[in-house]
Amino acid sequence: MTSFMKKSLALLSVTSVLGAGAAYADAPVPVAFPTNVAVPISAPLQASYSIKVDGKAIWETGYSKAGSKELMLPLRAVTESLGFALTWHPDTYAVELTRGNIYTVVTTGKDTYTINKMLTTLGTAPELVDSRLYVPASFVTRVLHGSVSTQGNLISVSMLDEAKKVQSTGVISTIRVDGANAAIHIQGAGMDGIVLNVGADTTYQMLDGKSLSLSDLHPGLTVSAEHSMAVEQSLPPQTYATKLTVLDPALHPGTVGTAGTIEDVRENGSLLIKGSGLTESTPDEVVLQLSKDTAVVNPNGEPVNKAALVKGASVIGFYGPAVTMSLPPIGNAWKVVVVPTEE
């Protein structure tokens, strides 16, 4: 096949897929792919699969590629059947998908997917085959928080489990805010615990029902989170939370935290902790003074005997906002999380 014929087929394929539906865009279709996006016109197929979405058959089919176990699904047919709104961006060859609190971006030819404004990879890039854009089946499970199952040559896709919620309780270690969205890390720091992605529709309250906002939350608070059963298998795992309830009797604005190891338990009962500050402005080494009101808990927020605060113990200390100007700084701890060690 000549170079001219290949280019002609590519342009015809683009015009067919992008001009076929208004759901992708009202904007004019570009005349050629960007030079930095490699998109196959066709691919050798190993097998074809019929598809049901929430129990109803759709007319488009999926496929598995030769030499690969990955099942590929037609993006538009599946996501529109799931109730997603699609917006096509011709300048980047990307598709935005939204449904309720779920938002993601798919870019043609790139193994980069957006989950609540955070990027992940699935090992397979979206590809154009026979004038349709396809994504790996793992896109449904890992990005849309749905489920995919196969029986013979039938692929069943569902988002019905999304309505089911579970509760997780834990102490907040960090909060990373991006406008109305945020990633709230509980039950540990670093790779431990779980990240709760929250958005504009997430609600916040005290245990007595008093309404809160995202800006009221801070590290050290013990919260109960109502979140989706679907969990992104990253490190740490991530899921979307619809409701957070603060279990502490009061807020402690300005709290900061340091995660590390108890290097010394001093005669007055204070703890020397060396490790890493939970934010860039938090010290990596701090002396924490304890009082009768200092809560000592595990990462889930459950009480722990203060006898667990010994040299060598892994802890996350929450204190402040006031600390001394000494080296290391000294602060009053209002909560210390004792992190269990693996045996």
C-alpha cells in the first residue's frame, strides 16, 4: 500500500468516527492526527465479543488483540449506555467523560488516564479500530469504578455496584486540595492506608450532624468515610468518598504532623520523633509533649494503650500549630497514631 493510500485511509477513518455522533463534539473535525499521536487504522483481532451493559445488549462488539489477553471495548457505545456525557477535544484528540461525581479523560493513542484529576496507566493505550475508539476493559473497572465479567464470548459491563457504599474509618494524615476536589489520605502515610478522592458533591459533618466544609478538615482528625465499593488498586489504594463524618469532639485548626520513629522517650514523657514531615513546611524531627488529653490511637482511630509509645515504635504525631524555635522544635501533641509493625 502506498504512503498516499495509507494517509487517505487514516483521514477517512478519522472523519467517519468523529463525524458520526454529536456527543463527541460540536467543533469541526481536524483534517489529520497530531504528529505525536500514533493511532493504528486496524489491528489483527484474536476474537470478537458481544457486549451487555447493565444487562442490556448493545450492537457494537469488543475484541481481544492477537497475542494479548486484554479485552478492548468500544468507548462511546459502552460509556453512553452507562449514562456518561462525552465531550470531544479535537486539539488534543481527547475525550472527557462525566457522570455524577465521576470524571475522566481518554486521549487517543496514549496510555494515560485521568481519575479525579490524577493520572494512571493501564498498560494499554486507547486505539482506533475500524473507525471506532476502543479502550481496555480495565478502564471500566479501574477508572469508571464499574465491573466487567466474561462468559464465553460475552462481556458484561455494569456500574450497578457503584451505588453500593461501604464505610472506612481512619485518621487523616494529609489533604491535597485542587479546587473543589481533594485527595484525603487516611489510615496511614506514604504507601500505607487509603486515599479518599472527594469532589463538589461530597458532604462533610461533625458526629452531631453539624455541617462542615472541605476547608474545615485538617490532618489528625479521625473520620468515618462513606465511599464506593470500587477501589483503585494503586499504592496507596484510592476510592471516591461521598460523605465524611468527623468523629473527634472538636476540630484543631492548624494541626501539622510528622511521621517516623520514636528515637527517645524522655524522663518527662515527651517523645523525640525522627522521620518525615507530612508537608514541606513540617519538621522531620520534633519533640512532642504529651498530656492527659493526648489521644493515642491506631491508624483507624481506635484507642491504643500509651504503653505502646516506646523507643523504636512507628508513629505519626499530630501537634501545633505553635512549636518552639528550638532544634528540634517542641510541640504539644493532641493525637499520636501508633502504626503497627509487620511481623
